Amino acid sequence: MVKQEKLEENEENKLLKLSASTTIVAHTKDINSVDVSQNDKLCVTASMDKTAKLWHINLKTMELANAGILSGHKRGVWCARFSKKFTVATCSGDCTIKIFSLLDKSCIKTLEGHQFAVLSILFIENSSKLISVDGGGILRLWNVKKGICECVEEGHNEKIWSLRELPNDINLQQKSEDIEEETDDFNKLSDSYWITGAADGLLTIWRDNTKIMKALTQKEATKKITDQQTLSNLLQQNHLFEALLYTLDLDLPFQCLKILQRLSSDIVATSENDQLQKLINIIKKLSKIQLSALLGYSTQWNTNSRTYSVAQLVLNCVLRAIPPEELMELPNIENIVQRFLPYSLRHQERIKNFRKSAAHIDYMFSSMRLNEI
């Protein structure tokens, strides 16, 4: 333990004189880490003797008193950290992280997943999550309550020796810069940064994107609901061609099939080719991504005898609307042709057989009528 004493005030630089107030033998081997609780009443030490020890701090006399031993690791303990929820986390050369209760000093959870010695840990998000780094340069993000790893990142090429959270004033300054410089509102949501230092000589600053990812997920869910409602309105208003474009953008092959089946029925029912020409015009306006998606759906529909007619309608309109040179520029056109061809030949052979059977039945029926006469 070290206490600070100011020199005389009239000295020019007001230097600090440091003197040891307490010296004790805390462990039998090297001490790798020391951390102090938020109320400054406890500290924890991590040692290569496979244990972490808790110490009471007398703030008046600046003396230490043993408060308990945290044991359970099979190898040396590299780091120990207090959380905000009356627990202590330790990491060890046995590739595990253990969560201990401050109430009874028992291990309440063991986090496993690292393949190298875990060298440092850090609580974030009000101690609901934990970051750990190991000797392989890997960084992991843990959900403390569930005890699962939510994210794995390759942070460095060598051992990550140190992991520290940046001070709040730096975070606030960075957040202010984001507000002024970034146009994307999601960049304003991140309020936690930390830094890692490794044996490869690199310092890496990390940003907590948890809130950003939640906001993005919520935005995507809201957009999906809005788009589905728009699609439903278009179908109710019988705006099939606009609805068709929505199904391609939203990647809804089943809805796309239903719309094309309705259009196919209209084309067959009417002798005029207005609907067919409209469909051809719509296909002409499709982007390469939309066209590839439509042909991709059609290859699946073409494998089923109940839906192949829609696939053949799409293929017919595409061949009428898009020049061969543009079709050849599609990224997956070779695969589409290979998937279309065998089933199309099979459907053609089946139609030929139907025609032969129909002709035979017609001939038999005509012969029966002649015999009656």
C-alpha cells in the first residue's frame, strides 16, 4: 500500500513524496493484477499461486486485512476485476473465467471458450457483460447473466497483455465529435470505449456497438413491418405489378409466386395481351439484382409440376424483354440455365405425351361416333 504526502506548498513544482504505509506478503508467487472496488473498501489481488485474495482497506490507517481467498483455478490467475453487482471475476492460464460472489466467496459461474490463457478481463454495460482477452490475440464478449459468449474477435496477432476502459471524459469527447462529424445518428449511441495492448506492439481502441446493433435491429424490424403493410395494401388494391417489385426487394418468393399466378390467370383469361405486355415492361425495368432474384425463384418453381407454368411464363417474358447480351452479364446466369434446362425438357416431354394421349382419345371418340352412324 502506498500513501501520498505533499511537500511544502511554497515549493515550485509541488512534488509528491511517496512512502509505503503497509507491506505484507500476500501470495507465495508473483502477483499479476490488483483491482480496487468502487467504494475503495476492498481490493483483490491475482497471483500465479492459482488464487485471488480479497483485502479490507482501512482508509484511515491505509492498512490491509485479509478478507478471503477465491480459489478454483488450475493454473495461475492473471487478472481479477470487481463488478458493480457484488461479484469478482478472475481469469487464468487454465483458459477459464470464474465469477465469484463477494458474500460467501463461492464460484457462481465458470465461462469456458478460450483456447489460450486468459490474460485480462473487463466489465462493461453496468457489469452485465464481460470482455476477455487471451494469449492467442482473441477478444471475447460474454453475457454474464446467461454465461454465454456473444462475440469473438481476432484483435491482435500476439498475446494481448492489457485491457483497459477509456475514461468517461474521453468517451464524452469522442461522443461529442461523433455528433458534430457523423451524419449517421447510430454513431451517437456508443458511449463505451476500451483499449488493448499486445505483444505485437499495437494499441487498438475498441467501441461498444451493442446499442448500435440493437437500434439497427429495431429499425430493420420496423421497416419490415412497414413494407409488409405496404405490400398488403397494394395487393388489396389489386396493384399487382407494384406489389411484384416489393416482393423482389423484400425477398419474398412465396408472395411473388402468388402474384405471378394471379397475373398468369389474367393473361389466360383475356384474349388480349395487355397484361403480358405489362409484365414484359416491368421485367425490362428490373435491376440486375431483382432480375437475378426473379430467375432464382423461377428455377425453384420450375422443379414442381404445380408451379412450373409460372416459371415458364417468367422465362418467356425475360427472353422477350432482356437482350441475350444483358442476360449473359448476370452473375449467376450459368447456374440458372443449368437448373432450368433439365426440368424444362422434362415438362416439354410431358406436354408432348399429353398431346399424343389427347389425339388418341379424340380419334377413339370420332371412331365411336362413326360406328353409331
